Amino acid sequence: MDARDGQAAMIAASVWTNQAGAAPKTGALPGPLRVDVAVVGAGYLGTTAALALAAGGARVAVLERGELGQGASGLNGGQVIPGLKRSPAEIEAQLGRERGGAVNRFVLRSADAVFELVARHGIECGAVRNGWIQAAASHAAWLQQRARVNEINERGGNATLLDARELQQLLGVRAGAYAGGWLNRDAGTLHPLNYLYGLARAALAAGVHLHTQSPVVGLQGQAPAWQLRLAHGPVVTAGQVLICTNAYSDDLYPGLRQSILPATSLQIASAPLAPELRAQILPQGQAVSDSRRVMNYFRIGPQGRFMIGGRGPFRAARRSDYDGLVSAMHRLFPQLRDVPVEYRWAGQVALTRDFLPHVHQPRPGLWCVLGCNGRGVALASALGTAIGEQLLGRPGTHPFEVTPLRRLPLHNLHRLYAGGLIQYFRLLDRLG
């Protein structure tokens, strides 16, 4: 099976696709087009950038290889989590106090961008700002979380430390599953595909030329006359180009695909829970991730279904790969052993070497933005909006340094070394 055929099969099996509203009407670009900015990729980053550009008066085209939502923006868990995987103190140690502080301020408010876009454009996607919980897999992890809560609150966040009893009440997990946790009240959940559909509708209403089934297979020229050649023939001429294909990057620009590691994230969704189970499990509806090196994340999804996700293999997903998620669901929530699993699907996450999003300008007028490292709903929405404003000539819209595009070493072997590393981390989690 071709990788793209496999991706189509995965999205067909997604609970989001089968529980989504109608997609906006889009189609292939019918003929040549001249715009100020051409955006390659119609995920969260591409559509929010297009919205910001159109609001600033730019003429914009967004070109999507497949259909809306066939990438991570339609396949993720719908968790709106501000911040990065690393703690604020780690970010400032890595980047320096000034730049690290600016990055922390930006990412800790990234969820605001999502809920503001939902409100501004009236997007019906079940958005609820009821918090996100990180559960501690050990007492040592809980002590680290206590320090992180203090760091976040010192920087204007809204975090609360939870002991084991408080966490169990919020989650409904078996006793002793976690040592405690913390709650970020700035976070929330939504239906990720309906959110993307809403962003796309808003972009179309703003005059953006948004075209699906329009893969860009050639890029040549220079600013202010870039030429983007589509697979079915038309050419788009643009003053600037923004590539935001993230984990689904190809060889459109040399080295971009090799600059990130595409990791598979698997998810399953149960049948709708009976009322008595729904009252026991995540009764307040928060999304949850745990602190394991190879973490699980879970929430209540459409129709009161229990959903759980985790890291998958570095290849196309097979049905047997989901067995670990079923086992994790039963281990954490024994009361779900008799509840059938009705959906299984997978998507790709773009990982960077430093676990920061990357902004590149390899040539004048050509921009590449990618690498949300599993925090894409909030981060891509905030960063896409900021990048759009930057392309309008407004400096200081985001704190990320424009860095050289660098290939990961031995990228062709990434499945081997990354897969081995994941197995090592799984072992450490079990020993812990």
C-alpha cells in the first residue's frame, strides 16, 4: 500500500471524520494564479497564517496536497495544551534568559490563540476550556511537576498541583495508577477536524484561494516571482512562499524533510460509554497526558467515547500496533474491559532535535515553519497567526529565531535508531 493510500485509510477510520460536520467546499486549482503569498499546506499553521495575511490585505493562496484534515490537523487528539514539552526553566537554560523568557511567554499563552479564533469566527468544534492534566507516573516525577507548576505560575500561567487523591477523583483511574499530577487551567479540548473546517471556512470568507487536491511538485524562481508548479498543471506565481507541511514534508525544498523526525501517534476510541461509566471516568472532561517517557494521553471524545493515544512505530501502522493502547486502557481503567473499541487511527508528529519549533528562511521570500513536537493544536495556531503577521512586515510577532535549515544526521536510518530509542524508553518506564 502506498503511504498516501495508508493515510487515507487511517483518516477514514478516525472518530473525528465519522463525527465531523460537513467540510467546506474546496477543489483543485483550476488554472494559473498570481498572489502575494502562496502557502503550501492547509493545516492549522497554513490556515491561520492565511487568515492573518488576508486580514492584512494580502492576496493569498493555500495549496493542499490532499483533502482537508488528512494530516495531523485532522488526526490529533484535540488537546489544546499551551507550553512546550520542556519546562520553562529548561527553555531559559537552553536559549538564555531573554529569548527563553520570550519563548515561554509566547507558548504559555498559545491556547489563547485557539479559543480567540473559535470565538471570532464562530467555529462550532465543541471547544471547552476546562484544563489539561499531566499525571505523574512516579513520586519523583510528581516532585518535578511541583517545580514546574511554580515556574509556570511565576510566568503568568494558571497551574495547580494535584496529590494522588485529587488526581484519582478527576480521572477515575484505578487506585495507585499515578502518584499525583498537575492541572493547567489555560488548556482545553475541541474537535480537531471541525476546528480545521472552521478555520478553512473563515479563510475562504476572507478571500483566500484555498485549494485541495493541489499538490505542489515544483518550486523555482526567486522573490518577488516564485513559481509553484502543481501536479495537474497550473502554476502559481507568488511574491513570498510559506511551506508549513510539518511531519508530512516531502522533497519540495531540499533538506526540509530531513530536518525533522516524523513520529507516528496512534489513537483508539471506544464505543460510547454507559452513563454510569461516564460519571466515573474523567467526570469533569479534562484531557490527560502522563509523564512517562513514552507517554499515553486520553480524554472523552464525541458521543462520550473514551479515547487514548500513544507513540506508534516508525512505519505504517498495523492493526496489531494498537494492542498496547487497549492494554493501557484496561490497566488504567479496569471498568472499561468490556467496552469495545470502535475506532483505530494514526497520524504523524514532527519532532525536532531541540524540541522547539523551527522557523527557516533558506532564500529571500521563502519561509519554512515546522516542528510542533506534539503540541500542534495550540502552538501551530499561535505561530501560524504570528508568521502571517511577520510576512506582512510586522516585526516581533513571535520569539523564535530564524535558523539555518539543517538535516538530521543519518536521517535515512531514523526508523532504526529512533525505534531503538523508543524501546529503550519503554524499558525505563517499566523499570520505573
